[in-house]
Amino acid sequence: MTSSRTIPFICLFLSGWTSLTYELLWIKQLTLLFGGTLYAISAVLCAFMTGLALGAWYLSRYLNRSSGSPNRVRLYGILEGLIGIYGLIFPVLLTAMEWLYPLVISTSPANEGWLHGAEFLMSALFMLPSTFLMGATLPIIGAWAVGDHGGNIFKKISLLYSLNTFGAVFGCVITQFFTTRWLGVQGTLWSAVGLNILIFLLCFFWRDAPQANSKIKDEQSKTPFTPENTPDRGLSWLLLILFGYSGGVALSSEILWTRILVFPLGSSLYSFALILATFLFGIALGSLISEKLLGSSRWIIKFIMVELAIGVFCLLILPGFDQLTDWTLKADHLFYDLENTASRTLMVRSLFAFGLMFLPTLGFGLVFPLANQINFTLFGTVIRTLGNSYAVNTAGAIVGTALTPFVLIPLFGIKVSLFILYAILITLSMAALIWHLQGRLRGWATSFAGLSAVLVAWYFLAAPQTSAQQLGHHNFARIEINVAADDLQLLEYKEGNFSTLSVVEDRKTAARTLYVDGFSTATASDAIGGSAYMQAMGWVPMMLHPDPKRALVIGFGTGSTLGAVSRFPGVTVDGVEIDRNVLTLAPWFSLWNHDVLNRPHVNMIVQDGRQYLRWTEKRYDVITLEPMSPVQAGVNNLYSREFYDLARRRLQPGGIMMQWLPLHLVSAADSRAMIKTFQSAFLHTSVWNSFLTRIILLVGSDRPVSLDKNLFDRRLQLPSSRKMSEQIGVYDFLDFMDFYLTDGTALASLLKDAPIITDDRALLEHSGVNLVPPLKQQTDEAFLNLLKYRQFPPVTGLSPQQTQAYRQRHNLRTAQRLSIFSQRYKGPGYQEFSRKDYQAGMAKVREFFDENQNSLVSLSAAGWASSKMPQN
């Protein structure tokens, strides 16, 4: 590559970087508006790709007909500059969309399909100017590189497409791992805009741009006709259809492979970034090596054989998915190993992603430049060939994106969907091969095709279908580490369009666990601590509110929280769940959720919880929620300052908000940021604990919250309330008081330098626990540093004498809690606590706390120590 041609190639790499960055950011921003439902995400993604396809098709067609001869590199730079300008004003347009969307909702008929169609149209409308221009960039710069010689397409496009896709790989990694973490969404957006402007400046003022290749309208200077390189018109159309279908298979496979890989990799932002980067890397590398690997002749047969090889390989690896449960167990052992590091986690997860996707995506990369070369016969000019080929492949990708989650998975499941996709790919490839070959070779190909059809049909009929009979046997159900598979029973397994769900029962304890994409979402059991915290999430705020009439529960899970709220008389309850299929598993947990879905005063809404809060006009006395793990991709949206502002505006005066903070799933720094963010939205906050030291409950309101003894006694006279109280271990008022840890204001020194979680700075998605999980010692540390600020709760309905008596008993409870950590880590007073001399032990603990008021408590086997407060 000469130096005079280097700059456009560098710019094409940067273009791939910025395009992928815009895609990731705009999807993130638009799902905050439309919600994180599968329908909304698919609508936005399809709208983005629609713009790419239209831009590639229309602009290449327009420029081909144009009588002018603009400089292609300069034109390319102008397009990139316009993309950057549009990226700069997109936040303003997003504000306009936020004004428009409520009008769409208010005028929409009671039909989800209509609403999601409107979301697609809105996304397409607002993203189209930019994505339209993005779609034209590769054909234009490709036409510049190829010139007027159609025979150069394969060689040049292999390099150009590779550079552009490698840029997308880089953009994915940089955006998801670094810039959104350090700069936030807006900062990342501005950096992408800056790169677009840089591309514009480099291309527009590039003095060495060769003028000889500046003409847009190409002559039909085809390579000499040979049967090996030039198909007849019928075969040309069949190959174009095969290429378009290949684009659909690629995107469908990405979706299906992601549904498989979340089991060993998890559902974090980093995991999804690795999957996408691996997918794009294989394509980029395949395109880069295509010329050296395939040579410069017999393009048709090589294109067909590569497509055929992709289909055959992907069918052959299907039986290997039966080992996914074992792979996941091995990945879990490595992840939870005490010697684990972030780099090792990334390496192991990358190996999983590469092991599954690398060879097929390498094949997808090989066929792109081949298809462009072959399609030159059909379209006649270079720029039309590049534009139309890109448009057809992208159109296939759009169809694959839409059909896979909404048709294939619900009807056939994951494995069978993969089988169908690749069986059709093999069929189309064999049809093209038979058409292309002549004489005896055609006969052999026909015979082989017939044999292949028999084998494929036999496999489809004989291969075991998805089963819910045994864990890990023809399903992707998860087995926890250190649990014998024989002790577990798979009660139900479902591959839904949104997630893979399973219900597993421990035969020894009768505990039942709901798994969502392999993540243990909730466990229900009769033992205290089994499902107590889920019920407490509903019971505590309902007990605190003096007269709740309407309550909202976001997230269904096992239904235990919704069931607890529904047990209070005179309350109308709305429940919101994003995944419809989760509700079908509710009967397995009816013992704990009290058959809540069949209660007449409970209204279940299938929707994104944040979107519901944003657009509903209802006001609630109590809002409580228990989302998925806070550090999973997308869940930050339910822990951000903007979300809490929405929730606060949906509360009645004196209404109560409760949030779930699982200390065992986040880092200590994460937990401080979560509390600080919650405090920033509510005038009065308090921190509670439901016996399990790893579960914290946050309570917020616009008024001070107190524990009313008289109200408590009246409520417990009701049989339903008393039974619920006993299920979570509350037998008297002291037990209720024991839930209370501290008022939010007491944590000022602990939270002084903690950051605020926002939509722009989604700190939880970048938590280090996604790569190295917190140790039990670290979870204990996080809780102890909250327990350090333990207070006597604000109570009413007690006489001074009763208050004093309760205070003494409450102090004993506090000492008992602290004694656990003192004895476990040889802390101050551990010898006194071991003798159950709580007063003496507590005196030493207080002395330690007083000496280290402005420090954190650090735990180790050697004892307690103090450490500096974290600095933001």
C-alpha cells in the first residue's frame, strides 16, 4: 500500500470504530426511552440496520447515475463529517423523541404489535440520516480503491471490509470496556464525533488524493468471461439470494450463540462485549485473509464451498452443546477460585467465545469479498456492485434479527433453530453447486445432495429434542458448583424469546431456585433466609406505611415479593415483569407467592419496569422492586439517579420506596455508590437488613419513616399478616426493630466520596465483580462497615419505660450481630463474645469504632484493622 493511499484506509478503520460506537450508544439511549424489552431492542437494532441497507443501496445507485465526477475520497470525508454532525445533535433529537413518544403511547390502540411497530418507525426516522450515510461509506471508498476494473473487487474489498470491521472490533472493546466507564455515554459520543470530524479533515484536505480514480460512474470493464468466474444470470440471482441468506444466518447465529454463551460467560456488559468483539473479529480476519487463502480464480465454486462448509461445520458441533452444563461448571470453578484474576476471567471467557464462533465467523468473512466479486456480473458497475451487495447482506441480517427471537426460538428452541438455519444454508449451497457444475461433476453433486438431505432429515428426526427431564441433558439448565447433580431435580425448563428459564429443586432441602440465563435469580424455601428477604421486600414497606391503598412491585421472579404485598387487605397491587415467560413458572413457587397471579386485586403488566414508571399516570403508596443482579448488563437502569427520580414522582405524598442491595453480588465501592445514589433522590432514607447479612434494603420517602408499635400490633392481629410475619422471622415488635440498621444521614462520612450512579455513568455495569466475584470476607466487610453505624430506630407508640426496655434489648441484638464478625475474624472483644459476655465485648468494639471513626474496618484472619476512607 503506497503512502498516498494510506489515509483513506486509516479513515475506514476509524469509520468502523465510530459506527459501532454510535450503534451501541444509540441502542442504549433508545432502550432507556422505549424500555429494555426484547421488542424494543430488536426494533432499534433493525431500524439501525435498515438505514445501513438503504444508504448502501440508494446512494450507490444515485452516484452510479450521476453525470458528475466528484472526488470519491473527498465525498467519503464529507459523509463522515455529516455523520459526526448528526451524532452531535442526536441528544437534542432524543429530547424531541421523549416529547413525541408519550403522544404515540396515548394514541396507540391496545395492541403491543402496533406500539413496537411505532418504536421501529421512530427509531428508523431519527437514526436514518446518520445510518443512511454510514451505509454508503464502504461502497464509495471501495469504488475509489477498486477503480474502473471490476476484476479488482475481490482483492480490494477483502482489505477494505477487513479494515472497517477491525475498526468495529476496536470500537466495541474501547466503548464497552473503557470510554463509557471513564467518559460516560455523552463523553463517548463526543469522542466518536471527534473521530468523524478528524476523518472529514483528513479526507477533504488530503492533497495526495489521486484524481485519476475520481470518477464515480464506472465502466463495465469486466474480467474476461470464464465459466469458473462468471455465472449465468439465473445462477447470479441464486448466489445473491444465498449471500443475503448468509447475512441472515450470521445475525441469527450471533443471537443464538449469545443465548448459549451467557451460561459460561454470564450476562455482564463485558461478556456481551466479548461475544460481539469475537464475532466481528472472525469476520474481519476472514475478509483479510480471503485473497491469500482462496486465490484469485474460481470464485463461484469457492464461494459455494465456503457457505457449504459453514453449514456443515455448524451442524456437526450441535451435539457438543449437550456438554454446555459441564463447560459452565468448569467456568464457574475458575471464576470462583480464590486465586482468580480479572485477566484470567477475560482469557477464559474469550476462549469460550472463540471456541464456538471463530471458525463460522471466519467463513462469513471469507464470503463477503467473494460475493462482491461474483455480483459484479449481475450489477455491472463497481459502485452498484458494492452498494447492492452490502444492502442485500444487511437486509438478510435484518430478517434474521427479527425472526430469531420472535419466531425461531419460541417455536423450535435454540438448538433446533440452529439446525434449521444451517440445514437451509446447506440446501441453498447444494442447489447453487448443482447449478454451477457441469457434466459428471453435476451428477456427483446431485447424488451428494440427496445423501445429505437424507442425513439431515435423519438427524432432525432422530436427534433428541430439548428436554426438561434431567439437568444438563438436552437442555442448558445450570448446576451450581459444590452441589451434586443427583441432589437436584429439574422441574421445568423453557427457552423463551427473551431468556432461558429453569426451575430446579434441591431434593434434600426442598428449596426451589429460578434460573434466568443460568443466573440464580431467586431461591424459595421454608427455612428462614431462604425466601425471607424476598417476602421482606414487600412486607417491610407495607408495614411502615400507615394506610397503603395502591402498591407497585417491579420484577416478579418467584412472585414472593408480590405475594407478600398482596396479603395486606384493602390494597390494589400492580406487578411489572419484563419477561412474560417468567410468569408461567409462578405455580412452582405458589407455596411462597400465595398463588398471587390468581388474586383478583393483583394486576400483572408485562413491560419494562422503568418504562412503566416513566409513562404511567398512576401514583402509589408503596413501590418495591428486586431486580436481577445490579451488575448485569442493563440492570444499572434500575439503580440510577434518573430511575429513582421517576419512582419518587410516582409516589403519593408520604409514599415509600424500597430497593434491594445484595452485598454478595457487588463490591463494597458499588454498595456505597448505590446507597449514595438512593439518598440523592429521596429526602429521607434509611438502611435495613433482613437477617441475612448479605441483603440490604433501602427505604426512601419524602417524610420521616418510623416504626409504629400500635400499627404493628393491629396488623399482626390479621391472620394473613401474622403468617407472613412468621415466615420472615418476625414474631414481635423487637424482631421488626431488628430490621433497622441506620438512618441515611448517619452514613455521611462513609458515603462522602462515593460517586452517583447515573444513566450516563452506568458504574455498576463496569463493576470489577463481573470479572472477579467478591469473597465472603469482602461481603462481611461491606456489611460490618454499615453495621458500624447501627442506630436505635425511630419508634412511636411506646411509653418512655417501654422505649428504654426496647433500647436495652435492641442493644443486645446489636451486640449479637457484631459478635459474629468479632469471633469470625478475631476482632475486638472476641474472647468476651465467645463467653457470651456481650456487654464487655460490645465495650471493646465501641472503643475500636471510636478510635477509627473516620476509617473503614478491614477484616482478615489476623483480626480487625482500620483503613482509609475511599477517595472518589
